[in-house]
Amino acid sequence: MTIAEDPATTSPGYKWVGTRMIRPDGFEKVTGRARFGADIKLNGMLYGHVLRSPHAHAKIVSIDTSEAEKMAGVRAVITGADFPDPSGPAGDQDLQRNVIAREKALYEGHVIAAVAAQTRAQAKAAAEAIKVVYEVLPHVMTVDEAMAPGAPLLHPKLMTKGVDPAPTEPSNVASRAVYQGGDLDLGFAESDVVVEGTFTTKPVHQGYIEPHAAVADTTPNGRTTLWCSSQGHFTMRSLSAKVLGWEPSKLKVIPAEIGGGFGGKTTIYLEPLAVRLSQKAGRPVKLVMSRDEVFRATGPASGTKIVGKLGFKNDGTMVAGELWMAYEAGAFAGSPAGAGSMTALAPYTVPNFLIEGFDVVVNKPKVAAYRAPGAPMSSFAVESLIDEAAKKLGMDPIDIRLKNAVTEGCQATYGPKFPRIGFVETLEAIKNHPNYKIPLGPNQGRGVASGFWFNAGLNSSATVHVNEDGNVIVVTGSPDIGGSRASMALMAAEEFGIDAARIQPVVGDTESVGYNDQTGGSRTTLATGAAVIEACRKVIADLRGRAAKQWDVSLDKVEWVDGQAQHVEGTQPPLSLADLAKGWNRTGGPLTASAALNARGVGSAFSTQVVDLEVDPDTGHVTVLRYLTAQDAGRAIHPSYVEGQLQGGVVQGLGWALNEEYIFDRNGKMENPGFLDYRIPVASDLPMIDTIVVEVPNPGHPYGVRGVGEVGIVPPLAAVANAVDDAVSRRIHDLPLSPVRILDAIINKDS
Amino acid sequence: MSRIQVSCTVNGDPVDFLCDADGSLLNTLRDELGLTGIKEGCGTGDCGACSILMDDQLHCACLIFAPEATGTTITTVEGLADGDHLTPLQECFLEGAALQCGICTPGFLVAATALLKHNPNPTETEIRYALAGNLCRCTGYDKIVRAVREAAAQMREASA
Ligand code: FES
Ligand code: FES
């Protein structure tokens, strides 16, 4: 049962915000009309195929494309030599090398070359005819291997940042992040109970169902149009330009509908390849990844190793916390070790702490953001340890969290003071819910965990036009990945006081609207929403001015109520949006306004979750019996899509906890690059996911929005491990909690 | 390679197309007939995004060679609605917010259509098992299962 209260009933005064309109793009999406990345087809279009490294780590001695170039239907072949030499800041050079390998292949699946031909089959055959001579190098696959003295190096010049004194020798450790406060030794000395453990998690993929796709059309004068499915087409433009050595303005990027991203479509893979192939062939080129390529060469989230230790007083007060955390970055620096460090203890008031996070390169695909990047892993360690402490202290797992929960005014372990937040409310909501009191049977267990995520603000623009019929077009540059057109329409309807069905929300291309950062960081409803609200308010101010002109009264005599301009004294018949639109010739021309902002007032998100599950003692298989999540949304603009974010995050977390992992053979080749062997949760694995949408409004947003996309994936890892421990008295520190692992823990009870 | 001519019925229309002997029906329907509502999520029969009905049976189009379509009657997501008139399943998916990104939606709608044809009154468990071949990474399935249950109820009511 979903028991979310409908915010329409809890936030009186709003007519549209908090209601459940049918999404404006819904008809297209249930009839197969919506065009996703791979659905774009242009006249004369060629098909591309990418050749990838079969080795986890190898020097590229030579690439011979001569045979491939002569094959039937082949119009272009490219290698790293077709791109400018890597230059610019280290991160840019990494991006350029990740898109197409230069001196070395750094993971199995690293791009070596690409072909465009008239048919898919021709392109594939030609790619396979490219002769590459490799010199295979020793590889490192885990943080332990990569950090070991004398480990083979991925990058001969990589010097660890963030250590004092600065290192004199290169290593595979790109950086160290540190957060500390108080006096750690004193904290542990004061502790009555100390819990500690070493935790590991495996790389997991974002698992969006739509593989990456890009279509490029380059004209001889150099103007290029790129269609792709991404979380942000402006970012695709700027990143692609960096790899091509172009000014971003040379590229126009048209957003296709996006079939899931979860952070994994915030960077480029195919886009510059498609552009270069198109440029060389003089024809449009389409590149689409296979699922196998998606697994081998995109995403995933970091595998991690975390050593944690927490100290508590007898009354449950957390007085000390120490975490040493190493995150796999994949082949290039940039794991979310920093964010993992910042979020690890953020939900709690712990006076003495030391958190160290290491960003470690290994011979795996470069990690990409995945929903609250970095937080689920560190939270897995911390929330498991808190559970253990609660058991030792004989405390209820909610009570121990309530005892230490941050509230407004508390200083976060990562620095700032929290404004108004709803963490305590999520804990209380779970505690008071009937699910929390259902008696459990044999081999059944209940697990609780909480999580925190910052949420992001960043840059957004919006343009609002009134049509001549009085309907409204809202253009933003934020791809709609899960219902944001609906939330934009609802906020605009609320501002204008007109039916949401009269608002047409549009996701504009890079030439149709001002710059927008990506749909990510749970930011779109907050930041792009704020831009929409501001643009609406500008148009409304203009409308009032025009009514004042028409009535020949001063502006303060005109107010905007329920979609029309009204004279405050009621001496004039009201002028509706349609009336004012009809008369725009006489009052100053068309009605349009834009707003652009760097969003402030970001509101942090907290979630508390409880899972009930049953362990089959003979097989180690886990059945999830029921799941309840409570999350502070600030304000739910469209409650159904808010619930959907909560539910989707939980289920991705359950996959992470129970099934999902990258498996590599001893040569560093991925052994399970398909949905058969990399098993994401399916409908028959799951119960309904019950949601409680808590609404503690964010003071930084006009409607109180916080952003809801990410934090839901943080608690499930520990919630499941805690429930397994509750069911079979086994504290397992390593994910996933697959049947084999659980069975092993059951059998080896005494070891 | 010489191409093979195939005649079949797609969404009510008689169609002819040429295909390679080893071409997949999925690519053929998408590329030759422009039916891009059918999606490729994996190409290996593991995600259900390419679900179609072939002679009323649910299939993954990615696992069928295009010449196998000869003489069959195929329904894709594009053929479910009657013009602007959506089916109860499509309506319930919209009403119940059973899609987020929507890439899995065509496959779910086709698979659920097949389910309700054979079983007009499925339990929650039956719905979950019938749709276990369709992956959705966005929704956690909760709202999809509810939408199918609601559509089944509406369809039973309409035919009662
Ligand atoms: S594309 Fe056919 S089952 Fe995935
Ligand atoms: S709605 Fe995105 S995969 Fe199902």
C-alpha cells in the first residue's frame, strides 16, 4: 500500500502544486511515438561500429586500418589519431583519452577505433578487420591491488593530491579527501561501546534500459547537429567540443527522449566519435551501443573498501567516528570518494571524527555518477555499524538514530550548518507506521537504515511564451527523465492561475533556450523549476502592466488572480490571459520572458527506510516481504512522480544489496556483461514499495522543493544487511548479499 | 547476400519488406517499417523492451529472424490504441504514473496486453511473474503492477 498523504490536502492554498496531472508527454510514451536516441533516422545516414580493447591494460603498438577502409560500404574509419592530442586540465585530458584510447588501453572495452558504413553488418565487419598490435601490461583490478607497494601503474605521472608532504613518486591513488573534527582519541576513550568492521562493495551499473545512442550530421561548412539521449545536452555539447577541439558553439545538440540515466548519462562516450565519423564520411552517422558495450565501457559506480569504527556512550550518543575509505575510480581519476566522505556521517551529530577518502585508479571502466554518487557505500558501512551498536546497547534502531540525528542549526561533518531539514520527521514516520510493528516469523528479519544526500542547485534557464490563444509554452533545457515536464507545468499553472493542461512544457535544444546544467543531483524541479517560476513571474508582471495601460490606471491598481488581471477596486471587467494575448499588438507586442539563475537555497534530503525479509536457511536466498521508505521531499509538486523516485531508488538499492556486481576473470575481462548474468531486480523479486512522502518545506525554494531523485538509493544496502543479521544472526560486511554469501555465513556460523 | 521478401500483417496493415536471412525482426521493424516504438534494451531476450505479439503470442522481436515473420500477424505498441483512443492499459499507465523515462513502457504494455488476454483477473503475484521478463530500472515496478491491476478491473467491468 502506498500511504503517501496527498500534499494537496496538506498544503492548502495551492491549486496545482501537489496534484497528479497526466504527464504532458504521456500520450507519446504509451503509443510508441516518443523518439529516443536510437530512434533518430536521417536521410543518407550511415551506421557506425566501435572497436574496443580486449585487454584490461595494454600498450597500443600499432593500428592498421588499411584493410577495413577498403571494405564494401565503408565510408570512414577513425582512431585516436583523428582527434587533437590530449590537452588542457587533467580532467579534460582524461575525458579525451576515455572517449578514444591513445597510447594505452586502460580497461577492457576502451575504444580503439570506429567505423561508419552503409549497413550495420558492414561496419561491424570492417571494425573487426582493423589490425591492432597490443603489448599486454599487468593490470590492477581492486583498490588493494592498486594501492599495494610496487603495483603496476595506470598513469606514469599520477601524483596523489591531498597528502602532506606531497608524494615524490607516482601511484594509483589520485587523491585523498579528509574531513575531521574534535579529538578522535578522546572520543574513543570516552566511548562505552565501540563497533568496527571492514566493508566491501562491488561495482554496480546504473542499468538504464536504453543503451547510449548518438546521431551526428556534419555539414561541409562545419556546422554540426548532434542528437543524443543524455541527462544534459548542454553538457554533451561542451564535453564533445573538448574532445573535438572545437568551440562549443559549433555544435547544436538536440535532446532525444532519454531512457533512464541515474547519473550514467552525464558524460560523453559516442558523441565525439559520431561527429568525427560524420565529418570524415560527409554523411550523417548513427552509433548505438549494445548492452554488452554499455556494461563494459560505461558507468559503473565504484567498488569500495571501507574500514569503519564508531564509538557510543551507554545512552546511545555517538561520540567518535573513524572511516578509511578507498573508492575505485576506474581507469581515470574521479571516483566519488569525496562525496562518500562528506555524506558518511552527515546525518549525525558526532563531535569527534576522522574521515579519509581515497580515489584509486584501477583497470576498469571509468566510473560515472550513480544516484547520490558515493553515498550508498559509505552509508552501508556506517549504518551497519550503528545497527550493531544498537544491538549491543539494547536500543531500538530508530531510537539510536533519533538520539544522534542532525536538526536545523547542527553543523554537518562536512562543514556547513543545516537549515531546516526533515531527518527526524522521516525517523518518526517510520517508527509510527504500522509496518514497523508487524510481528516477524522464523528466519525473518527487520532492518532499518537512514541516508543523506546534499542535492544540487547549479545553472538553469527557462523561457516562457504566451501564445496568441492565451495558452503558455514553457521551454527549459532540462531533459525529462522521470516526469519533470509535469512538474514544470504544475508550477507554471500555479503561477499563472490557469489549468495545467493549458501549459505546454518543452525541452528545447541548445539553440532554443539558455544554458542548463544536467538533469542530475536531484536538481531539476528545484533549480529549473525556480527558473520557470521566475520567468512566469516576469510575464505576469508584464501582463499586469499591459492591463494597467489598457485601463489607464497605475500598476498598483492591477493584481493577477486566477489567470486574469483584476482591478483592485473591481471598477474594470477582468482581463484574462487570452484577452491580453489577443490585444498584444496594442500593448507592446508578444508576451515572453526568460529567466536564468544559479540556484541557491538547495535543500538537503534525508530518507529512512525499513525492510522486512525472510532468509531461506537452506539456500541463502532472500525474499523481501515488505519495504517502507520515508523521505523528506520538501514539497511534492507531482506526488506520483515523487513516489516513483522513492520507489525506484529503493529498488536499485535492493539490486545493489542483493544481486548486482561486476564479475571479472583473471585477465580483467568482465564475465557478466548482460542482463541474464548481471541481474537487476525484476517484478517477481519484489513486493510493493510503500512510501511516506514527508514534507518539511525547503526555505530556499518558492514552493519548498528539495529534490527527491537520489537519496532513496542510500539506505537499502545497510537496511538489507541489518535485516539479514536480524533474521539469521549473521553480520555480513560484503555486498552483494547473494545466496552463496549468505549460505556461507550461515554454514560457517562459528568460524 | 540476396535478400528475402517477407509478407505479413503488422498492426492491421498488410506489409511486404526485404530483409537479410540473418536480420533480426526487431531491426527490421524499426529500420524498414519505422516502428521505433519497439525498443532494444539488450538484443539478447533479457529485457522485454522489444516485446511484440506474433499471432497473439508474446515474443521478443530481438530473438526472431525477420524471415520468420512470413505470414504472421504482428502487433506492436503502435498498434494497441485505436487512433487517439487509448486502451485501458495505456490509460491506466498514464493515470497511475507507471512510467518514468518510458523506454520500457512499450514492452510492458504489449506484455500486459498478452497477460490480460489470457488471464483477465490476475493476482498481484501473477502480474509480477507475467511481467518478470520485462525490465524497468526506473519505477521499482510498484506503479506498473498497480496500473495493470486497475486496467484489468476496468476491462472486466466493461465486458460484464
Ligand atoms: S531487446 Fe529484446 S529482450 Fe531486450
Ligand atoms: S520507466 Fe524507465 S525503464 Fe521503466
